[in-house]
Amino acid sequence: VERRSVIGGVGGARMSNKAPPSRGGLAGAGGDEDGERLAGGSAAMAAAMAAMGSRSSATMTATMSDDEDGGAVGAEALGGAEMDVDFLIPSRPRGQSLEFRIHSTWGDVHYCGMSGLEMFDVYGNLVTLLDPAAQVSASPASVNDLDGYSNDPRTVDKLVDGVNATCDDLHVWLAPFTAGESHTVHMELNVPVTLGMLRVWNYNKSRIHSARGVRILEVLLDGRTIFHGEIMQAPGTVSEAPAHAECILFSEEEEMLEAIDKFDLEHYVDIEEPTDASSSLEHSLERPSTSERCAPAEGERPRTAANTAGPGAAAPRASPMVPEELAAESSRERPGTAVRRATGKPEAEHPEKPEAAKASYPIGRILKLMLISTWGDKYYIGLTGLQVLGADAEVYSIEEGQLDAHPKDLNCIPGYSGDDRTLDKLVDGVYQTTDDHHMWLAPFSGESDGWLSVDLGDALPVSALRVWNYNKSSDDTYRGVKKLRVFLD
């Protein structure tokens, strides 16, 4: 009987014997035909042994045997490409040496990482390590293997520190990634263990950085493949992280299911998103500094920095990132926002609007933009440019004195002075750029109390706004405005 299975979040799973195509996260048997979602109790865990619901067009099937020999499994179209994999997924595999082979990420071509790994035995007990620093290793070990890095906290021992539903740099592992090369994590357990379930928590620093998470993963136990498939991409938030953890089941023992369900109820239910920038961190971190960044030489790996400032410590200086190139064609270029190209059509060529259309536009003097949220950054918010258009699509001339904001810019932060990412850059006419000398950046508290205003000088019709979001680099685009409300007078 073919099975596809995964825990669909904490304490629940979707069941279907004839499941739609799935991405992976499988190994198990049992289940009903109803496509319903169960909540709580061992029944929910048992349902997790059933077929997994559709998550992408990739498919994978598994035949699970009742003995230690397991069954043959085939996979196709993994990660959006043809991939023929023949391996055994055993029931209740037993061993001591685990190896995790990372074959691809969710889009990042320079780095790969995970937030946590959990192993449960067939009795539902969490498998812990006596000396994680000695028993867990990786190749590459971490970003500290790169020139210019030292003491970066995102080391491989963080995978078993017990803090998994997190966006905190201090509890994740990150390493250089080069397509086609070997990327492995090795774990030596205290004693041989009969595994009941593995759970993989993918890299979850932010929505943008979740592209560094593992996509195609192969797991070996004592040299024998026990899983080969696609791992769910992390959501970039704390509250949704448990539902996106990939569970790989090897047993349907009721005792194990009940024990793991109890563990999940104690650790991962009712997790709330942090209400401010510091509450999501184990340590109360200061706002990280933002600095002028320069591009490394062509072909060089972009740098990455962890937020490690402790209470009272000076904020770390951000590391340089690679700006997007206008004509980049290389498949190894960092994904993200691209610089827009000019259309070449002068504004004077816009046809005049009929008088009736002109009259339909709102008329006012004070335009106010309430800045509700960013694309993931909890500390800063910014824009590259802003234009206000009149009834004939003409661009109103706006000077620095007509702009105001709260907070005004980075120079209002104690310890900051002379930072030139000020309001006047929004109207300096340079919009298609990754140069932050032509951008505005301000502190962001996570609450909807920030605003930006434009005084038009007189009551004028407003037909449209042109907004260029923060475009410094692919890593820094998450400082851009995501949601805003616009008011006129």
C-alpha cells in the first residue's frame, strides 16, 4: 500500500489514502480515507501516519514494511527537477550515526541552514546528546569557515539546543553553500537508538532568509538511507514555525504517538508572535546597527551577519552585501529584488485626462502615509523614492522642507549622527538604484505608529503615487514597506 505522511502542524494531520502529490516528509503506514483535520490526542498523531496532503507538484511514494528491511521508495520531480531516487525507508530503523546530506536550498545560492533537529525513539522519548559540541559536526562547519568570519554564533551545535520555533540568530545553524559540492551534518548519538520520528526545523530567520533553508535532504542512519525528499520551507515567523516543521515518521506505535503528542502540547502549542523586536530573542538584544555597505569583488560570496549584541553592548556593524546588478545573467546571482529599468517614456508624453476624470480625483494638501509593517525587518523601515502625481499625471515638485516623518530618520537614535539616509533622498530623483545614499531609512518599532507626510503647499488633485521600496540589497529588501494606509487631509 502506498503511503504519504506528515504531521500537519502540532497535534493534527490531514488524512487521505489517495492523497494528492506530496513533496516528502514521509515514512509511515495507516490512516483513514477521510480528508479531515484532527486536533489533539494520540488520534491526531496516528492520523499523521496517513497520506500527506498536496503541497506542490512534486511527488514521492513509499512502501513501508513491518520488518527492519523496509520497502523500496521512488521519488520524482523533486525540487522542481527530475530526480530518480531509489532507497529504503525502514520501519523502526536502528543505529547510532546520523548523517544529513543537503542537496539544495529554497533559492539561496550562497548559504544553507536549519533551525533545529529533533529525534524521537519508538517510545516517544526525545533523544538528547551528552556533549553536542563533540557529537554534532558539519561540513562546511559554519560561516566561520569563510575568510573574514570569526565567532559567528550560528554554529552546528545550535541544531540540538532545544530552541527550534525561533527567528533568533543565536539558535540557528548557517553554513556556506555551493551547488554541486558536499554539505553534510553528522550526529553521533550516545547509544544505538531505534528511531520513531525525525523532525526538521528549517532556517527561519525571516521570510526573506527562509530561502536559505534546506530543500532536498537525504538522511542516513549508520550509512543506510532512511529518507530522501523535500523539506518544507520555513515561514519566517515564530508562531507559524511548528506547523512548518517537517516530521518524518518511522513507527505507528500508539505509545510513541501519545508521548510525542504530549511533548508537542507542552512545547509548541499556542506559541505567539513576539509583540516587539526584543521579545523573540532569548537574550534581550539591542537594535542592530545599520551601516553603509560596499560590494565585494565580482564573484565573491556576499557576507552575512548575525545579531549578537547583548544588553549594554555596542551594536554590531553590519557586514557588506552584494547589490543587484542591472544586467546580471548569472544563475549564481543572489535572488531578490532587481533594479527597475527606465521605460524611456518622458512624463510629458502622458495624455491629458478629460475634465470629468480630473474632477474625480481627491483634492487636498497634506498627504500622509501610515507605515503599518515591513517585509520582515523588526528594527528598520525605509523607502527609495516617492512621487505624487497630479490630474494630468504630472509629477509634483517636492522639496525637502515639504516632507516630514515619525521617526524622522536614523539620526534620532542615540549614538547615531551624520547618517545620510534622510527624507530628502525620497525626492532626489534617483530611484532605480541599490545605493543607499539615495534612500530613506528610519527606526521601526513593529507598531503602526510610524508615518511619512508630504505637504503639497496647496489643495491639489492627487491621481496616483509612485512608491519605490527599499532596494539596498536582496538581504535588505525586507526593510521595505509592506503595508501602509494613505490619507489626504
